[in-house]
Amino acid sequence: DTGSAAAVPIDPRFDIAYVTPVTIGTPPQTLQLDFDTGSSDLWVFSSHTPTSQIRGQEIYTPDKSTTSKLLDGHTWSITYGDGSASRGNVYTDNFTVGGLAVASQAIQCAQQVSSSFTTEESIDGLLGLGFSTLNTVNPASQLTFFDNAKSKLGSPVFTADLKNKQAGTYDFGFIDKAKYTGEITYVPVNPDPGYWTFTSSGYAVGSGNFSGSPITGIADTGTSLVYLPTAIVTAYYRQVQGATNSRNYGGYVFPCSATLPPFTFGVGETKFTIPASYMSYAPVTDGSSTCFGGLQSSSGIGVNIWGDVALKAAFVVFNGANPPTLGWATK
Ligand SMILES: CSC[C@H](NC(=O)[C@H](Cc1ccccc1)NC(=O)N1CCOCC1)C(=O)N[C@@H](CC1CCCCC1)[C@@H](O)C(=O)OC(C)C
């Protein structure tokens, strides 16, 4: 079997996140979930979520599904890198993504979500695509959709083809040659503690020389920007007129009129260039002439993160074979 579904930006002006339609239950209930390779819980706004915490999101109502089953006594609680959080109980039900079906997928139903989830009305929940070791369900952790689907897939892979300010695609079980150019470069993945962790072979700022120092980080579809070591980030913004590291805005900002260099990162022998246009993420507030950079320092996070700003510049294969690897191709 295979599956293929659109990854749609939740905001047409800048790529803060992407959502993908999924169906849950019988008859099918359609929700838009943020596919997140940086976590491994599949959770949804639900009939168990207090109405005061719901603002326009679609919800899953297990009682309306003839195939839902309560996973008695199981609970979950998760906090993300940006401090947002949610927790609740667990059902199993039929689940499909782009035509690919899993019979009894653990569906974590929110009984509590933090305010940033309530205010983000385009996100009805998350679908974790990290390794199942990260799943937070107690007393028995649950498998991700990808782990449950693997045995049905021709090839144990999913691919991310995220795009700039337009809909991209997540494919499951196959690698679509039409989505990339040249060869796919595969690199090792360290699955501990549960992220898609790999080592980039280096970087270059604009037309500057390529620095071959290895950068270990995670490929994270659920993170908007790229977060790298301070030395790399300062080298980049040294090339941007008027750039400053703003305590007020929590990162590097610059005049929206500034000329930005592209940013190149290596995977094996292949070089990926993030165009200058991706490196200006958004005005700091609506209509401001000060813009927030798409590359920020990882020093406060503890891990380097290749988020959507970088992933949009490539076609990425998340290979769930044993051992797992990451494939990168230009497009
Ligand atoms: C530096 S790590 C921060 C990362 N969050 C982000 O990147 C959020 C994502 C978001 C999307 C829509 C609405 C609100 C927030 N964006 C964000 O903090 N931004 C501030 C800077 O400008 C860009 C937008 C994060 O926590 N990612 C989560 C998934 C994410 C999905 C959307 C809802 C909030 C949770 C996950 O990938 C994760 O925790 O990764 C760990 C390993 C860092």
C-alpha cells in the first residue's frame, strides 16, 4: 500500500506550519493535522476538549465512531520545544492518510491544550513522525502511524516535499522520482532518543567558502525555522546590513529591505542552498519594516534543528528501515 497527502501552509503569507488532512473513525471524521517529525504522539482536539479551549478547530468525537475503542486507563501529556503543551486520554480507531489505512491507531484525545494551541485554529492536532520511543502514552507507549503502517508499505519510507508558500506533499511507502532532481544522498540517522538526527557536512554563507565542519541536528517538519550554533548564525548575519540580535523579539532581526545572502548546507557531498527569500521569515509584527530571520541560534534549545525553512529547499526521504537513514535530494 501507499499514501499521499497534501501539506498545506496554515498561513499564506509565511510558512509557520503545514497541515495535512486525515480521517478518523467510522463514518470518517476529517481533521487537519500538523505532521511533526520532532515528536511521536498523534493527538487531536476532541469531544473531550473543554469548549473554552476550542476556537474553530475540527474535533474528533469517538462516541460518533462505530469503530472507536477507549484504551482504558491510558493517559498522555506532552510539552513541545516552544513550551506549548497538551494532555488527555486515548482511544484506538480506524485512521487514514491519503488513502493509506491503519486499523486500530492510537488516537490521543486532548482533555487540556495550552493557549497557543487554542489560538492556532488551523491546527486540529499533531501527527508525530518521530521514533515511537518518544511516545508519551502511559502505562503503555503507543506506535506512530508510520510504525503501524510500515508492514503494509512497499518500502518502509515516507517523504516530505514541503514548499515555499504553497502546498507540498507527504508520501508514504514510495519515493516519487518526479519530486526531485539528481541523486538522493543518504546519511546515517541516530534514532536515540527518538528524533531523525543526522550530521550535515558543513555550510556556506552566500558565495563564501564552504566550511566543512560537521553539524549534528534533527530534521524537524514541526519546527518553522532553522536553529544552528551561534558561530554559524553570527557569520550569516554579519553579511546582513542592519541585522541585530534582538532581545525584544528573541532572535536576529533586520530591515525587511536588507539584501540577504542565501544559506548553503551540506549533506554528504551534496549541497543544498536555501534561497535568500526563505531566510527572511516574516515581519516581526504585521506591517512592520523589521523582519525576523529564518536562521536563529540553537544555543537556548540544546539541539540543532533543520526546520521547514531548510526542508523546503529539499526533497527528504525518512527511511524507516533498520538502520534508519535520511535521504536528501535537490528539487
Ligand atoms: C525551537 S522548537 C520550537 C518548535 N515550534 C515552532 O517552530 C513553532 C511552530 C508553530 C507552528 C504553528 C503555530 C505555533 C507554533 N513556531 C515558532 O516557534 N515560531 C517562532 C519563531 O518564528 C517562527 C514561528 C516546536 O516546539 N516544534 C514542535 C512541534 C510544534 C508543532 C506546532 C505546534 C507547537 C509544536 C516539535 O517539532 C518539537 O518540539 O521539536 C523539538 C524536538 C524541538
